[in-house]
Amino acid sequence: QVQLVESGGGLVQAGGSLRLSCQASSSLLNNMGWYRRAPGKQRELVASCTRDGSINYADSVKGRFTISRDNAKNTVYLQMNSLKPEDTAIYYCNAVPFPAWIFRSWGQGTQVTVSS
């Protein structure tokens, strides 16, 4: 199974920005995404990106978050701007849809906390 290591989270005030990174131990699949799980809620997909640049965002983050990928580095990024308290969650990256091939487990995620 591929190992995924997310980083870049932290505590930020509302309106601030963070850039998350996700390093995979093997080549990225065609469609990769960022998911998040807020306290008491189910994990949700917030952004996805294919090799050819097809990108989708959840309505809640559209216009504020930007997903990108560096296939040579097996890394997926999430630039988060204009953060809101409701963005507070643990963020994970993984295949879209999940599971897929050797992408069958979750990394530890990275905690994002937005204070009001």
C-alpha cells in the first residue's frame, strides 16, 4: 500500500492562509484529492485534480482553495485562502474515488484550526 504523509496544517485566524502538502510513497493516480473530516462529521472530498488538469471543488471551498500536483515529486498541494472557522478539520489526501488500487489506507492527516 502507498504511504501518504500530509503536512502544513496549523492554527490560523479567520481570513488567513495555509498551504498543505501531501507526499506519496509511490506515483500518484490519475485523480487525486483532498478530503477533510470536521469534528462530529463524516469525511468529505473538498478538491480533486486529474493528471490532465481537470479540477473540481466542493461548493464550500470554491474560490478560496486551490489544488495542484507535482507528479514528478509524487506530491499534491492545497492552497487555502480566506479561511473560515468552518474549515476547521483534519485534512487528508488520497485517491478519488477512494479506495483505488494501492491507495487503500489513510495517512495521519494534518490538523487545520481556524479561530474566529
